[in-house]
Amino acid sequence: MIKINLENTFEAIYVSSNFDVYIFESNLKNNKIIQLKVKFTNIADSLLPNVYNLAFGPFDESGKIDDSINLKHRDSNKVFSTIILFSIIFLKNKPHATIGIDGSNDLRANLYHRMFRYNYKDLQDFIVIIGVDWYVRLLRNGLIELDVDGSAFFKPKPEPFDFKRKSYDLYRYYMFNLNQ
């Protein structure tokens, strides 16, 4: 289980001028030191305005984040605490923004779900956690709303995170913003 402690974090070795990119180093269990990048990117979706997707992981050969690698960190708690701290700093510089995090697979989504559930009491003074499911609108005529291609038009449905919701019923997207 990931335990967030905002007083036990890694120091950034790089911070962009607008606080949307951070780089820090983590020790792996095999004693290798690896650089990790944390990046916030506006998803530019009219249905989720002002949402910045959080991506993190090691760099690939081209310098992009490779979030598919499964790393064995010596201190995973410290890694995730660092990412949450950088997220809070980003949000303090963009107070109307919301951060979204998408598990690239069910295993990662389960990790984020459990992390937010487990750390809610420690984080509630700093952030508001939101779960997002997707829905398709049922029109009055009994048909479902379709997009221009004739496919079901899925829309995000943000709601306060249900801390009793079990990990077998994962949200499709996890978001958080500052508790103001």
C-alpha cells in the first residue's frame, strides 16, 4: 500500500519555469539510480475544461516519458509522495486547474484507486479527489446520443470520490484539485 507523506519526498533536479515539468531521481531495489519525469499537459477537452493530465516515469530514448515500465523502487511511498507534492505545487501556480491521472491498465488504476482511498485523511486538507466515469446520454426519444461517426457519444461524469467504492469498481479517470 502506498503511504503518502509530503514531508518525505525527493528533491527536484529540474523544474520548468511554469511548473509543468519536474525531474527527480529515485533509487531502485537493484541500487540503480533512475531519473523520473513528471509532466502536466492540458488535455484540451471541452467536456473537462482546465484539466491537466499527469504523466510520470523514466525517459525513453527520445526523451519522452515511458509510463509502461514496471520499476521496482526502493521507496515507492517516497516516489508517489514526491509526485503528489509536485502536483500540489503545480496546482498552487494554476489554482483553477484540475489534475487528471489515468491508469494505463487496470493494475495501475487499481493502485491509484487504493492510494487515494488509503491516504484520503492525510490529503483532504490539500486536495479534493474526484472520480470520473463515462456515460452515454439517453435521449427523450429512447435513442442514445451519437457522435458524428454514429458511435455512442461518451461524456465524462465527474463526481466526488466515493471512498467506500471497492477497487473492483474502478473509476475510468482520477482527478484532483486544490482544497480551497
